[in-house]
Amino acid sequence: MDRVPVDRRQLAALMALTFSTGVVDAVSFLGLDRVFTGNMTGNVVLLGLALTGAAGLSVVGASAALVGFLAGTALGGRALRGSSPGWNGRVTGLLAVVALVLGVLGAVLLVVEPVGRAALTTTTTTLGVAMGLQAAAARRVAVPDVSTVAVTNTLIGLGSDSSLGVGRPGRRTLQAAVVVLIVLGAVVGALLLRWHVVAGLAAASLVVASAAVLGGSERPAR
């Protein structure tokens, strides 16, 4: 995929999205159905564990989140087809949709209590779709080590590029920041769950909306 220069605001927006993923995954795992809706590597592992009958894990929930995520990436890819490389209006639009979906889910969960099995599965599937859309948007921007939904490749780069590896530490600060932000997002999401599951979704919605505005803003004329 072609890469175009990314300004500081767009990079900051991607980092904000990474933080929001930590929040959403904390909500989906601790507050909903014991699955990840952003980190699909972890979710695939959870699916395997659920298939063995591990206590507290749901094959249906993990599968639903995985299918939702794949559907979201497909929809995002379709929406971005033919658009210019880098951050463009369609990327901003997709992120606006993600923010809207998170906000609507939060509003629905605020009035639907208690949440039954069908509602849980629907919620995790929809969250998976939203995170898939976000991942597709971030992929279009194409910043190495910043997928916004996973940090495995970032950790590989952090170790491989270090002085103990190939000795190319130039991206170390960015790589470390990505890892720290998704951890902080998970911490914030878990803390917000002490109040209500809606708090985490509302916070994530606001962060994604802010990232869409920040990344899509026009560069100042020189």
C-alpha cells in the first residue's frame, strides 16, 4: 500500500484511536461477553479456549465478535475503495460512523437492563464491526506500527529494532507510546466499568469523534 506523509495531528489522532481500542476491549471483555472486539489475535485465542469448554468463555460470543470485525473491515475496505492514499475524507467519515455506533450502543445499553444473551451477542458483534471499520480506516492511513487495534507487530518492531536487535531505534518512542496507550485505554475502560458499562462506550465514542475531527482537519496554509 502506498504511504503518504502523515502530519502530527493525524499521528496524534491514530494514537487516540489506539487508546480508544483499549477502552473498548476492556468494556467488551470485563463488562460484556468476555471477548475482545478490537484485538482479534487475543479473540482468536479466546475462541480456541472456549472450544475446549473453558469456564466463563463463550464460543458464540467470540465467534460473533470475530465475524463482526471481519465484516467491518470488509465494509471499510469497500467504502475506501478508489479513495486517495493516506488520511482522506472517507477515513474521517468511517471514524465518524465508528463514534456514532459506540455512542448508540452506549445509549441502548443504558435503557436495556438486564442485558440478556441475545443482546450481549448483538452488542459484541456490533462492536466488532465498529472496530473493523476503525482498523480499515487506520490501514488506509498506513503508519507503520500503528494499526490502532493490535500491538503484536508493534512489540515485534520494538524488540527487533532495539539496540539488542538490529540496532535501529529511531521508531522506539512511537512504538513504546502505542503499547502504553492501549494499556492506558484498558485501565481507563476497566475503571469506568465501576460506574457503568455505558461510561466506557461513551468515553470511547468521544475519543474516536475527536480523532476524526483532528485527523481530518485542514493543514494550515504556509
